[in-house]
Amino acid sequence: MSEGNDEKHLEEEKALGEAVASDALDGVKDDIAETLKVDAWGNDIIKALVSSDDDPTEPVLTFRFWLLATLLGCFSGSLGQLYTFKPQTVAVSSLMLAVFAYVAGMGLSKILPHGILNPGKFTKKELALIVIAAATAGNGVTSTYIIGAKDLYFNQKFSYVDGIILVLVTQFIGYGAVGLFRPVLVYPRRVFFPTALASVSLYETLFAKTVNDNAFKIFWAATGGLFVWTFMPQYLAPTLIGVSVLCLANRDSPLFTQLFGGVNNNEGLGILSISFDWNNITDAGLTYPWVTQLNQMAGMIGCVVVIPILYYSNVWNAKKFPFMAQGLYTINGTSYQQTKILNAQNQLDEAAYAKYGQPYYSTSWAFNTMMQNMSVTAGLVHVALWHGSDVVAAIKHIFSKRSADAGVESAAVGEVDDSFRLTSVHPEVPHWWYATTMLVAFALGFYICLKDDTLPWWAYLVTVGIAVAFIPVSGLLSGITGFSPPFKTFIQLLGGFLVPGRPIANMYFTTLGANTIAEALAMTIDLKIGQYMKVAPRAVFVAQMFGGFVGALIHYVINQIVLESKRDILLDPNGDNNWSGQNIIGFNTKAITFGTLAPKILAAGGTYAWLSYAFILGAFLPVPFWLAHRFAPKAGFNMVNTAILSWYFCIFTVGVNSGWVTRNILGFTFQFYLRKYRPAWFNKYNYILAAGLNAGTQLAVFVMSFALQGAGGVTVNPPFWALNPDPKTGVFSDYCTKKKPTF
């Protein structure tokens, strides 16, 4: 036998041996999936999803990575920015990106010549890293709210360079802080991030050595089926976004619209509406732990009871304003012209304000703000009571002589998971890498503030300090429950009291504080996914940095295109079925009321003082349940999360609200019944099904946005028919009337 044949024979034997070993490991995972019973918190589901199979020598920063990360990063950044201007604000699905990356990666591994361009088979780690980079590029969209608000409401434009820097600053200040908090946010087993599990399941399914035919079929059937189906509710038949039998029965009642309507932005509460649109339903019913969903359901029920009571009891002069809206109004219910109270420097003109009068919220939006504020302090106290020791241990670890260079001892953070132990064979990212990233981003933020000369330097220090302090709170809550409090309102209100009378300064205070927390959370989830896939930590660091730079370039360009081409629609509180400026409108509204008038209308004695008192109330909410659990540990008081309850008490005060009944039905079916009584099916297929449904929907929305709904420059309107009624007939797409109530 020739030498070449000998080498080939040895390679085949080695590959066979590896395959046998991998099959054995996959078999162990399958056995766990058959017998494991996951509790209501979602604990230990990772044992059924993540394989212990690993080859630490697999290359990841390959030519395929750089090519696909760049292409998909541009795609993700574009799509993420477009979604900012949609009636249903959704994030770019990493699952859709994974499908694209998998198909392209497998293709490149077959057609590229072997060598530096193609080191061998396309791997699970390579796929995960490509998606991490692309998903990072899709983040950062909330940083552009200030760009949009200044353009639409103040006729001020960012330069290209400054706009890009702003996006980078909010991403990388938070990323640096996340790196320092890895011992509490990434390494521990119990911080498993429920919202990441669909992606984890997809990666494992696509690269399992022992192919699970059923899982493959479920994924591709769900992806293909939802891709085709989504064209119905999102384009041809918008009635399917939310079928309201009660509105169909009574098409002339404004009350019915308020209670049972929900397919259009700010239409109604969507009570008993059944949705057939996955973009509206979302995967929350399949992926959030049952305990989280119980808290959400309780909050939802409270919301649909409280909002009508507030409105028809005329709380805060509710009947003078729309039932649901995010704008500002005069006492007569007309639109509030904010420029009339600002001087040439966009600061409060006291004389003009005294003449024109104060602005007012719709009652539903005021209640939304109050409950968001309550949720923030409830979340802070919840973490302090239940996880305070973890945060303290992590801080001690950061400043101890033992650094991340040498890994972390399990005693410092609680029990670490098996993925962390397998990943620890690679060199960890040193703390100074993250610290340097944070300091550079911090300096760039200083530059932005000094150039615009609106936010004082000391206020910049305050908002960044708050962001860094809140990152572990946000990460722990999200990692354990899937939910994170809405910190934006809290920081925006604080900025209003610290720098009153200056709305643009408030926008900066909010963007550089709250958005930093949001971006940090997204990057924390990707760090955890990298750990689950056993990707070298330094490769993950490179991927996230690269994705951040690519995304910043794209966000600004797409943002400017939409602002210029859809300006009139974005300024309309209701938008249309395809475009909406609701996010920018809400951001600007709070900048005016908080940034300009906080001491006047939100302090003690002001019209909306209870929006500020909510912070105090929220801080006390978790305490009774914590104390009750200490005295009766088996009674279930530990299942109550008042941060989630508070937020979901106002969840239907904005947006499209016709999907929540369907979502709760799915939650009961999957996270209660199947998890508890069909654990083998749940462990094997629940998350891969969620992955397929999300991937197909997101792909269809992208195609429609560019091909039919104007993102590509051309709008093709569908014909009017029974499931797409003509709005000129005076009804919304669910046949609820557009008539306003009369009093």
C-alpha cells in the first residue's frame, strides 16, 4: 500500500473513531432528553439541549467566517434598522441569520479549494461565531432614536461620523462592563438565558453527529411553512393579524374597538382577539419559563382590567385624549406643539411655557410610564434580595488578585455549567481587554457630548455610571427569567431632574445610559451562546467587536434613508400598516416631558407626580414576597416576580395587541402541559420548533419589506377584499370601527 493510501487510511480511521465517540456523546444527550423533567423555572434544560462533544482544535476565525460575518452583518444591520420603523417592533432574529449562515457555510465548504480559504468541514462553532457577529451588527438600533428625534422634531442632523460614533459608544461601553461581570452573568449554570435556547437547539440539531430526522423535519417544515404563510397576515390578509369575533359582530362601537381591537398600532387592548401572525404572537409562549409566563399572564389580565377603568373614570382627564397614544396634548386634546415652549437653543422658555400651558399624556401612556418606573425599582430590589450575594462575589472577584486570565473558581459565582469547563481549555479574555474597550468608548462618548454642547460632562459621568451599575441587574433577571426591566424611563426621568429644561440633553442622557444597558444585555446573551458552543472566548470577543463596527456603519445609512423617504408617515401617531414612527414619537415625548418639564409636572404637586412616586412603591413590592418565602419556603412566594408583574400591567398601552391570547394558549400548551406531561417531546423539539417558526417569519418579513412594502423603493399595495378591508370604509383591518367615542 502506498504512503498516500496509508495516510488516507489513518485519517479515515481517526474520523471513524471521532464519529463513534461523538455518537456516544450524542446518545448520552438523547438519553437525558428522554428522561429529564424540567422544572417550572426552566432549570437544567441545557442538559437536554447542549452536547458535551467538543474539539478544541477546530478553527473558527476562518475565511468563511470573515466573508459571511461581513455579508450577514450588513444584512442584519439593515433589517434591524428597518424594524425600528415598523408598527410591530421586533428584533432581528438570530435564527434567520443562522439559517442563512448554515446554508452558505456548508456551500462554501464544498466549493472553495481546500487550504486557507477552506480549512475543512463547516462547524457548529463557526456557525455560532458568524451569527454572533451578525447579531451584534443588528444591535444598536435604539441608539438611532436620538438621531431620528433630532431630525423629525428639531430639524437637526447628525454628521455621518458622529452618528456612527454614537452607535459604537452605546454598544462598547456596555460590552466592556459585561466582560468585567462575566463571573456572575456568563459562567454560572443557573443564569441560562431562556431567550437563547432556540438558537442553541438549532446549532445542536444542525450539527448533531447522530442526525435526529424528526428535529430536522420539524425545523425545515416550520421555516418553510411560516415563510409562505406570513405573506397572508403581513400582506394579503391583515385581518389575520388579529381576528376579533366581537368586532365582526359590532362594527360601529368605539368601546368594542378599545376593548377588542388590536391589529393596528394604538387601536385597542385585543381582548379575546385570536392572532394567526407569528410576527405578532412571537416565540415567548414556547421559550419563556413557565414561572415567567405566570407572572406575565397575571400582569396582562391586570392591564386589560385597569386601563379601561382609568379611562372611563377620567383619571388624568383621560376622556380629553386618545384611548391609546404616545404623543403630547394640550388640555383641549389637540396636538402639543413643543417648539412653542423652546427657545433658539432648544431650552425651555419660561414665558412661552406660561402662555401656552403644560403638555398632557394620554392616560394609558401615563400609566405605562408609571408602571415601567415601578418595574425598575422592583427589579433592583428583587436582584438585591435574591441574588445580591452573587453580585458582591463577582465584584470581589474583579478586584481580587485572581483575574479572568486564570479562569474563575466555582465558589465565586455558584455552580458553573459543563460548557464553561469545556471552554476553559482556551485562554480567557483578560479583564484589561474589556476595560480598554470601555475606556475608549467612554472617551468617544465624551467627544459627542462636548461637540453637541447639550449634556454637561458631569451628567455624562452619572448616566454611564448608572448604566454600568444596572448591567448586572438586567443580566441576572434576563438570564434567569428571560425578562429585563425597562430602565429607559427611569434614566430618562432622572435626567430630567438633573438637567431640567433641556430635552436634547435628556435624549443624550437616556441614549448613553439606558441604551448602553440594552446593548450590554444583547452582548451578554451572545457570550453565553459562545460558551454553550464551546467557542474560544477570544474569538467571541473579536466577532462582537467586528459586528459592532459593521452594524454602526449600516444603521446610520438606513436610518437616514427611511427618515427622508417616510417622513410624513413617521410623524403620524398611527402610521400605517407598514411604517410607524411610534418608537421615535415615544422617545421624543418623554424627552420633552421629562427632559424639559420634569420638575414642573412630575415632582410633588405636579399633574403626574405619581409617575415619580412609582419608584418608591416599586422598591417595596418585592419585600413582602421575599419575607413570606423565608417563613413559608414551600408556598411558592419565590415564584412571584414583581418586576415582571409591574411591566406587564401596562404591556398593552402601545403597539399591536392582538397576539397575547394566542401566545398564552401556546404558553400553557408547551411550557406547562408538554414540559410537565410530555417531557421527552418537549426537550427534543420545543426549541427547534421555535427556531423554525421564527426563522421563516423573519425571512418573509424581510422579503416583503424590500419587495412589496417600500424598503426597496417600491410599494405594491395588495388588493382590498374580505380579509383586507378598505380603510376608507371606516374600519381597521379587524373590522373594529375607527370612530372616536363621544362624551
